[in-house]
Amino acid sequence: MTSPARLHLHSRFVGAVRSFVRAGARKAVFAALVSALPACWAQALAPAPAASTALPASRLAAQWDGPALVGQLRLRLIVLDAERGTVAAALTVGSPQCSGGLDSLGQWQQGTLVLKPYRPEPDAAACEVRVRVDANGRQAWVSETGCGAYRGAACVFEGQLQAR
């Protein structure tokens, strides 16, 4: 059963939306709806930097920090073989809602570090994290594919990092 006060509020809301849309603000309504989507559906925070093909693996910073789509990211690197571009990495993401971590071995090729789990979880999807580093080796963009077994559902290994 609907109360008269509730019907009045509903009709006022519908009237406000109609007048807003009639005023030519359809784009604003669409933008407001899109901005209300959860962060996990959002597009990237910023465009990925142009990858550096000239930066040698030996110049990769030891520690990177920055915002994730949800929470904070931290990446620690150890270059195992600079000539071959082999790297050991520890990637963590954390927020009040979730956390996750991935210990991995990686390969540095053409400005992109490709990380795969050192010890893959049984029955988990194939996890791959890509870290694109800019030409001066100070900024990086992280993206993932299939790494849900290594983090909470609300967190992702995606974001922008700064070398420390």
C-alpha cells in the first residue's frame, strides 16, 4: 500500500527529472549515471604512458607505489638477469574493503614488464599482469587479466605507479 506522502515525493522526483531532461540536459543525465557506476566498471584513471623500448631492465626502480582503481598498489622489483630482462616481483593491492598479493617472475620486453604467478593457484584462471613503464622510468601503468584468485573481489591490480 502506498502512502499519499510517498506518492507526492515520487511525482515531484519524476517532474524534476522530466524538466531537467526537457531543458536539454540529456548529456548531463547520462554523465551522472555513468559516474555512478562502481569503480570496478570504470575506465582507466589515466591513459597508459608510452612504453619505453630503450630503458634497460637494470634501470627499473626497486619500488613503485601509487593509487589503484580501488585502494593502493605497491610493486617491488628485483632484477635477476638484466641481459635477459628477468625480474622477480611482489605486487600488492590494499584498501579498507579488500587486499591481495602476487609473487611473480617477469620478463621485461619492449617497455612492458609481463608478470605471471611464481606459484599459480590450483584451478585458477591464467593470471597475467602487465606493467608499462614510461621512457624516463619514473611512471608506470599496471593492468591485469585473470588474477581474481590473488586478490579480493573489490580490488584489482590496476592503477598508476610512481618510482620511489
